[in-house]
Amino acid sequence: MNSVATGSHTPVLLTEAVQALVTQPDGFYVDGTFGRGGHARAVLQRLGPQGRLVAFDKDPQAVAAAAAIDDPRFTIRHAGFADMAAELSGMQSGMGADQGGAMAPVHGVLLDLGVSSPQIDDAARGFSFRHDAPLDMRMDTTRGETAAEYLARADMRDIEGVIRDFGEERFAGPIARAVVARRESGSAVRSTGELAALVAGAVKTREPGKDPATRTFQALRIHINAELEALQQGLRAALLLLAPGGRLVVISFHSLEDRIVKTFIAAESRDVVDRRAPMAPPRPLLLHALGRIKPGAGELAANPRARSAVLRVAERTAVPAGVRQ
Ligand SMILES: C[S@@+](CC[C@H](N)C(=O)[O-])C[C@H]1O[C@@H](n2cnc3c(N)ncnc32)[C@H](O)[C@@H]1O
């Protein structure tokens, strides 16, 4: 495990997210994306002596950075937020708190999606086309396939689908063909610089102010880290963990993520009739959508990363006893 914890990250929508999240000073909160702990530290500042915060991150460097927080109310776990329910249950049973099988109610779950500035800025992580380095792109560097390994073995149609679906890239076909042609000529793409140059050659038009490799790099990162699947699983886990009145706060950075969050909250904010049993009482509302916040002009001027951020907040409803969820 790489334990070097360098770099800083300016948290996006910090005040808004923490205000929306923390409704009970002595509550139990989850930060699913610790990063460098900007949001986590602000949550701890708002919590009282009995409050607790458990944070997760897939990235061992983020987990190492969390060692700087010396606070008995805080715990960090090296795990994906998709696994938060199992992780919390394991922690609570380990502490002997789960004798009756019930989990401590969670009062708020925060997900600040995507990559952190240290991940982008550290060339060795292979996330950025601005530096030449091995094409890695894994958030969890302890497991899984790197982007270079994926491009060296995947089927052309698969590569094209990833670049088209997760990068919304018009030139996904030519890019995938170029990747495979290069591989078949005996020099598979191994570095960020090689991929950026190959994409620049295959993308025939230019978007103002945008490097032609932006969409392909985003697509590969989403695929390598299974980001959209993790988001779906994390949202569902959060819903099951939240106590009535508990808050779900999600900050997303591109339309694919925001669409998933928006659709999830909308679906759980409606009475759903079971089509197989239309006479049965509808499944009750599990969430109330509380709204959407975008960064203000001051934050946008100070932090370019905030440009595409959207924060959505929802509150877990109280479901009457005996009603199926
Ligand atoms: C935008 S940064 C979070 C920044 C953080 N809120 C702060 O203030 O420093 C996103 C972090 O989430 C982590 N991450 C992304 N997907 C994850 C997942 N499925 N499970 C756990 N951590 C994840 C990344 O490794 C990264 O450190």
C-alpha cells in the first residue's frame, strides 16, 4: 500500500454541504469520499462531543492523509462507499454494539464524487493528460486493472462503448480503432502522453477551451473505477442506513453522475405502485427532495473545480411501522 499522503484539495460547496448534512450535533454521520478531509473536518467542527463521523475512501493515499485527524469521534475506512452498509455493520458488531442485529441509525451521508486535486496533480496516478506518466487511473491502487491494461486487452467495440457512453465522445469509434491499431502494431498505449496524442489525432474537431483528450480520459476513469455502478450502490446503501430525518447530500461533477442522483431521488420521492399487484398499497415515499445547490460566483472565481458541481439534498422520510419499504 502506498502511504504517501501529499497534496491539498479545496472542498467544493463546503458550507452548503455541511449545513445540509448535519442536523443533529450528536448524530452519526458518514463521509463516503474522504479525499483530503475538507468536508470531514467541517463536519467534525459542527458535531458535539457525542457525535461520530465514519469516513471512507478507496484511495490508500486519502486514507493515509486521514491519520492527521486526531479525534476520537472520527474513523477512516479503506473501502468503497458502495460497501458502506457492510463496513458499518462489521464495525458495529466488532464493537459489540450490534447484539440485537440493529445498526445505529445514520443521520447523514455525504458523497463528494469524482477525483481529488491530489489525484489529478500527482502525475504517477495517471489521471491527467497534462503530465506524461504510466496510464493507471485506479483510485484504489491496491487492486484492479489499470487503464493501460484495459486498453491492451479489451475488444474494440468495448473500448468504443466506454468512450462513447462515459465520455459522450462523438469520435469514440475512431479513437477505439486507433488504440487497437497501435496495439496490433506491437506498441500498445502505456502512458497518458501516448493516449493524449493518439486521441488528438483521432478527434477531428476541437471544443473551445477543452483538450481533445478530456472526454476519453473521463470515460476511462469512470470505467476503470466502476464509478457509476458504485454511485448506484452507494445511494441505495445510504437510503437503507439513513434514519428518518437523516440527510443524503451528494455533490456531482458531470451530467452522468448528476442524472443518476436526480433520478434516484425522484424515484424514491414518489409513491410507487407495484404493477404486479396494483391493488396493494403503494410503496411509500422514502425520500423528500430538498433541492439542488450550485456554487456561487465567489466560489467559482476562487476554485475552477467548482464549475461543474451540483449538490443535491434529500431527507429520509419516516415510514409508518409495518409498511413494506
Ligand atoms: C472529490 S474527492 C473528495 C474530497 C473531499 N470531500 C475533501 O473535502 O477533501 C473524491 C474522493 O472520493 C474518493 N472516491 C471516489 N469514488 C469512491 C468510492 N466509490 N468509494 C470511496 N471513495 C471514493 C476518491 O478517491 C477521492 O479521494
